[in-house]
Amino acid sequence: MGAVPVSAPPVPPVPPAGAPRFDLPEIDAFTRPYWDAAARGHLLIRRCADCGQAHHYPREFCPRCWSENVIWERASGRATLYTWSVVHRNDLPPFGARVPYTAAVVELAEGPRMMTELVGCAGSELRVDMELCVDFRAPDGDASPEGAPAIPVFRPAPAPAPQGHSSSRSQPPPSSLPPSSLPPSSPPAARR
């Protein structure tokens, strides 16, 4: 038997201009505060004012107690890695041009889990419960349509500064935004 020829992986086709994209959210009046905050580098979650449960993805009701008394809250941006998969093939535009990439589920410090992409870390360096922090990126830079939202992604958290040293890059302690800086809560949806 002879050697089996190995071919290079196929180069993903470049989608034609105007082709549908599968990486951009459909923004509506309810999710607009989330995407506006992302554009400013802030991750928002929803919290039930009745049972106190935080949740993500944003919904107009609490998935735990079904209350419609839910408000926007700024998340700390800290998370731990729950699970991940390195994607080597994706035919949907524009993902084919991004492979390989790491799709992940992270557990936010506030409790909810969130699907996202991991950046800035090789797949071999990933481990369950590793500390992560949120970052934001424009989808595809110049190839993105005008007004495309910033997408939350996560990267490994920087190592803590040694005891007694402070870092000029450290973030203030996480806290909820003062009410005046939060987007207005949506009015409760009419019951059907």
C-alpha cells in the first residue's frame, strides 16, 4: 500500500454581496437596550424584581416565576467556562470564513449561562471553570453592514495583580448601574 494523499481543507467560498448573514441579530424595540449597551462595551442581563432570579437571553418575563416585573441590569462581565466545541466546518455565511472558532457556553458571575464565542485562547488551553471576561467585537469589521451591533464574546480573564500591587487596567468592582443609567424597562406585555 502506498501513502494516502492528504489535501488541504477547502477554502470557504466568499458569500456574494447582499447574501443573507447568519451572525447578525434581529434587533427589535425590546432588545434594543441590550444591543445599545453592547455598543458601549456593557453586557446586560435581565433580573426578576419579584424572585430575584437573573436570566439570559433577555425575555420580557421571568423564566422561573413567570413574573413580568423584570428589569435590565448591567452584568459584571465575569464568567467561567461551562463547555465548548471547536468548530471546524460551518457552511453558513460568514462563519465558513472564520473556522476554526470556539463556540462555548459560559456561566456568568450573576448565574445565568450564555452561548458565546471564545477568542484569544487556543482550544488546547481551554478548561472547564476557567475564568473569562466579556469583550465586544464588530462582526467582520469593514464587511459588516452599517450599524451592525457589537457582539459579546469572551476571552481568558487577565491574571490577578500580585498582592499589594494595583493595575491601571483593573475594573471597578461589579455593581448594578444606577437606575438613571439603565435603559427603561419594557412595559409588561398584555396578557393573552
